Amino acid sequence: MEPTRFVLEHNQRLSSSLLWGCQRAFYERQGIEAWRQGHIPNFITSNPVIGRAYAQVVLGWMRDWCGASRGEPGQPFYLIELGAGAGRFAFHFLEAFRRLHARSQLRDVAFRYVMTDLSERNLEFWLSHPPLQPFLEEGLLDVARFDAEHDEQLVLRRAGTVLAPGTVANPLAVVANYFFDSIAQDAFTLRDGVLHECLVSVSSPRPAPEVEAADLLAQATVSFEDREVRGAYYGDAELDSILEDYQERLGDTTFLFPSTALRCLRRLQRLSGDRLLLLSADKGHASEDELTDRSSGVSLVRHAGAFSLMVNYDAIGRYFRLRDGYVLRPIHRHVSLHVGAFLLGQPPGGHGETELAYEDAIERSGPDDYSLLLKRMEQHHEEMTLEELLAILRWSGWDSGLLMTVFSPLLAHAEDASEPMRQEVCWAIQQVWEADYPIGGEQDDLACHLGMLLYVMERPEEALVFFDHSLRRYGEEPATYYNQGMCHVDLRQDARALECFERALALDADFSQAREMLSKLQSGE
């Protein structure tokens, strides 16, 4: 017998569904924990490679707008990230952009990066998170709460500055990675040239659960039913014209429509005085061809208490072109991540520098290519030489996640490496450590692993530094104390070694290796 299910809503417009209230409640309730617990996928949009690529494009865009001048004197260029989440992308972007900016002809042109999110808990985390403190203290970073569905302005928490229409002197750059897929959209089906809206119904095993209930989305059943659209759907000339164009040009298909994203971009456009760069990466459809013949309906991808949808980047591009804007997208079809640049306004000499930077950083070898090739290499890293492992670490921008993936072969090679190659590994260790952005709750203890690498290369003093980092960051672990003890043995610091092995056994009485080393030290072996 089928269990009873209770209808929570029936045939509702998708963008008005209670699903989005559940989504907002999840992010506000979870805050940074959504990323700490691994609920929200983010590696592909939050690594050093994509941070460096965006930094190149933004600097090219600033060159276009500055031209012979240096922007509005005394006023910064604002770079706003929507839905900054854990802050990892912002960290990698700022690390790369600060270096590029300082070495460019625009070194005297001020900029300020603004991380935004819906959750106050995320803002509090950023303001106190150690890796972001240097940027905050230098005035290169600020934070603001921003609701993409409603807000017309941003209030910067540290500076107190209000960014509102008419107050932003220079053009505005906006970053939206894995963002438009998580805010309200609508869905439509075309059959024989007739447009239908896809209306959503939601049911639950409980009669009236709270929208804020943590398990509502996980328990909910979502279904769709088509209803013919008559007349102007939105009563909004620009949005309706895009829909009408689809009705004329597309065959039978089902497509999503980013109504909330377009309205949000309209408000940001007013904020920027019609001078805007949008850089956005997500899973989505970038062209009319990709929207054609999609008859499988609407599919929600669930992430614990949240969900995501594909992004219709073609519609976003059409909106920019209606405003006499310009769109940059890869010529080739993306595999898992589309990265597009959308431009409004005309710089003095055109968008040449932006186009060149986009072609070099995104088109030729962008984040989607990096992700695709990395997955392939991860299947064969056990076969790689030390030189090859170091090469992919350099290519990754010293990504700590990649180092953890290739740690086993790296450790084996490092132990047997020549001294010049060991020095290369030591350099790599330092670069990975400096490029790491911990958020707490990570399963992999990066510091301990780096210490192990240094230990097998006969550098016990340097290894001890990282084992100390491990204890501070990840707490007391018997293995870390044991590793410290072995370093002290190599340094002939027997008293310190005894303390470490005793502490390891206090935490784990069955730790046989620590007991053996303790016995050897006590017997004077």
C-alpha cells in the first residue's frame, strides 16, 4: 500500500513555489556548515585555477575602462561576488588579482572586492576568518548582505559605504559562480509552437511541515504539469520578448527561464550606471542549440536540504544583447562548467583587453578544461613520476585538494628523490600551504600530510612546524604526536620524544608503534 502523501502546493508557478522558501531557509540555517559538511559542491568553482582566470579577465576589463585615464579619481572599482559561500573563491581570486594588479600599469587604481550572501552567519564567518584578514585590513575586501530577489543596494559592513544607484563612480564587476542555479526560476515547454508554463506541485509525508524544516526537501515529492500560456507572461517587456523569441525559434522542448536572475541583473545594472561585467560559472545551457530537443522535463538536483537547476545562459545573453551588451562564451561545448562573460557599456577603446584576457584564461584552457583533465589524471596519478606530479601541482596553482589526491605517490617518490628534487618538493609544500583556504571540518589533515612529506625527506625540524600546525588546526591526534616523537628522535631530543609518545598512548592505549618507540627510548636503545 502506497504511504499517504499530503499536498503542500498544487500547480504553482515555479518561481513562486515554496521550494525556494525551503532553499533560503536551508542556507540561512546552515551558513558555513553547508560547505564544511560537504553538502554543496564547490571545488570546480573555488580553486586557484578559476581564481587566476577571473583575475586576468577582470584586470583586462579594468584596462579597457581606464584607457588613458585611471578611472574616477579617489574612487575604487567594486568587484561584487554574489553568494560567496565559504569564501574560497574570493580568497583565490584576491591572491591572484593582488599580484597581477600590483605588477600592472593600473597599480595605482583602487579596487575593493565585496563578498555577499543571504546568510548573516556567512558574513560573520568571513569577517573573523584568518585567511581573509590581510585583505580586510588592507581595505581590499569588504562584505555585505545581499538578497538577489529584492535588494537595490549594498551596505559595506567595514567601510560603512552604501552602494546605490548614482553613488558608484566606476564600472562594476559581478561574479556569480554556482549562484543562478540556486535562485528562483521558471520553466516552460514548447509543443507545436505553443508555449506552456510548467506548474509545480509538492507533496510531503507530513500534512503541514514548516518551510524551515531541515528534511522537507529531502522528503518532498515534486511533479510538474503543463498549462498553456496566454498573453504576456511576465508583463515585463524585456523578459516577455525573450520568451516570444523562444516561441518563434525553438522546436518542441522544455527549458528553464532565469526570471529572478534577470531582475537581479537589472538592479545591478542600475547600480553600475549601465557599465557592468558579469562573470558567471555554472552548469547550464549557453546557446539556442543546447535548449533544443530537451524533452525530459524539469530536473531538480538535490544537495541535502538544498537543490539546484541548470542555468539558461542563453537567456542571460539575450538580455544583455537587448541592452546593447556583449557576450563572451567558449566556442567549444563545455563538459561540466560553462564560464561566460557578459558586458554592458562601451569603454573608450572597446572591449579588446577583456576579449584577449577571456580568450587566454577561459577559452583556451579554462576551468572546465582543467576540471575535465584533472579527473582523467587522477585515475593515473599512481603511474606519474615526481616531475609530473610537481608539474600538475604547479598547473593547479598549488591546490591543496590536488596534493591530497596525489599524496601517496608523491610521498613514495619524495623519500627516494635526489637532493635537488627534494628541494623542489619543499618549495611545493610551502606554496600549497600558503594557497590553502581551510574552513574547518575538512576530513584531510593537510598540515600533518605536509609534515610527513618533510619527515621522509629527512627534514625533521621543518616537519615539526607542520605537525604543530596540525595540532592547532585539527586538535590532538595520537598519530600526530607519534610523528612529532619520531622527528625528535631524529634530532636526538629524547626527552621531547618521550613526551610525544606518552601523549600518543594517552590518547590511544593500543597504539603499538608508539608503545614500541617509548620502550626503546626508556631502555636506552
